[in-house]
Amino acid sequence: MEDELFNAFVDSGSTSINNLILQNYHNLGMTEKDLIVYLALSMYAQKGVTFPMAKDLAKNTGMDEASIYTIIQGLIKLGVIELKTIMDHHQQRDIYSLTPIYHRIKNLLQQEQASNQQNRLMSETEELFKKIEVEFGRPISPIEQEQIHQWIDDDHYSVELIDLALREAVLNQAYSLKYMDRILISWEKSNIKTAEQLQDRRKKLGY
């Protein structure tokens, strides 16, 4: 009897799901019940059943059919799954496509990455402001802050390169953004916009 149960357990197979779905389903607006239904749809899809009956999904999840219909409609609205009509042997049939969730997660991760980069840049810019104020021995004005933002946003100078321009200015006892601007323009004329490019150029020139 135990052998039969063990064989039934093994023969039932397993459902594979990407870890990013488990890690991000709540960020997509999905509830735990949504995830369970999505897992059930994945189970059937991996068995080759792309449009399981609501009664079967209800049986597998312990929910009633009305809840299954409501949840599936919600998943479609969330852009997690898609109800598609395809041609199969010259006949139309409906299927649930489960791939839209990966596009949603990709967009979500890209947004998070962009947000993290923006936050990091803001933090680096604030630190740059403080460094300039320390070296100049005075607060920088709003106009000077705007100039620094222009270097970063419009001229696309890296914060690290601006910091190096600050060091050059301090070494020459020139405590002004105008002097730093001339340094940055000089570097740009030499096709230098990053600290790495400046270091490479200095190595080539031997200093």
C-alpha cells in the first residue's frame, strides 16, 4: 500500500515555476489566491492542457467555480495571463497564455533598477555638493547647484569626473565652478567624459 502511494506521488509529477514569480507576485498586484490559481494553470499547461475547465481548477485549489472565474478575469486585467484564440487543426480554440507575467516582471525590475540608479545618483550628487562646499569653504548657491545638475543631466559628465575636476581646481587654488567648467570642457575636447577615460589618457601620457 505504501509502495502504491509512493508511486502515485512520484507519478503525479511536479510543477516548475520561476523564482522571480514567487518573489514578485505581490509587487504585480497579485494575491495569494491569484498565485494559487496561476500555479494551477501552470500545472495544467506543463501537462499540455492550456485551457483547463473551471471545475477542475476549483477541485485542485479548493475554491468554488465562481471564484475561479473572478480570479482568472483579475489575472487577465493585471496582464499576468492572456486569453487567446488560436487555430488548431483548422478549428478555433481558446488557451490561457501564461507568458505575459514575465513581461510584467521584466518591466517591474527595469523600473526598480532605474529607481535605484536615480536614488544612487541623487545621493552621489548630494555628496558632491558637500565636497564642493567643504573645498570652497562656503555654501554653493542655487545657480551653482543648477550648473552641477547641468553637467550631469545635459553634458552627461559622471559625478566621479566632476569630483576629479574639483580636485584639479583645488590643486590650482581656483575655487570656482567656472574653473571646473573649463577643466571639464578641456577633457571633453579630448573625448573624455568618464574617470576611467581620464585615467587611461594620463597613463598614455605618462602621468
